[in-house]
Amino acid sequence: MPQAVFSCHYKLKKGVSIPDFLLAVETLHNKEISKKEGYVASSLMQDGDTWADTITFESMLDLQNFEDASHTPSESALAFYGFLNMNSCKVNRFSIEKSYPTEK
């Protein structure tokens, strides 16, 4: 069964504190996301005023369970969402068909 990736890109609300946002991301990751069934890895990326995060799971079922659980957001999730311009959010779900390991 292929691994699955949850991907979301978004903009932050005007005037938010980037250090506070980064702390909210780290708190959410450490308290919850990294403890989800099937969690593999995650990344936070930035390009100008656009941010993106990806979370890789062992399977699409693990990703779906993660999304289902997020319908009742925790305090950490609500703190994270408070920084986002929710109208800018775009979510994708991908199954990994082929990976290319880093060559050294």
C-alpha cells in the first residue's frame, strides 16, 4: 500500500507574528500530529507570503483518519488555525507512487 501525503498551502492573516506562528506549528506538531497513527514525517515551507505544509502517512487510511479527527479541532489546532487566512487554504491528498532516495 502506498504512503499518502496531506498537503495544504495558505497565506497568513495580515500582521501576525511569524515567531508566534512558528511556535503554534511546532506545538501542534509535537503534541498531536507526530503522534497520529501512521505518521511518517512533515514539512513546513514558505515562498514569499505563501506557506505550505505536508504530512506523510503510511497509508491513505491513516491520512483519512487524521482528517476525520481534525473535524473536532483541539486547542493546539485552533491556535494554529488562528494565524491562517482560511479563505486562502488549498488542500490536496496524494498517494506516493514512486520515491527517489537521496544519493550521496
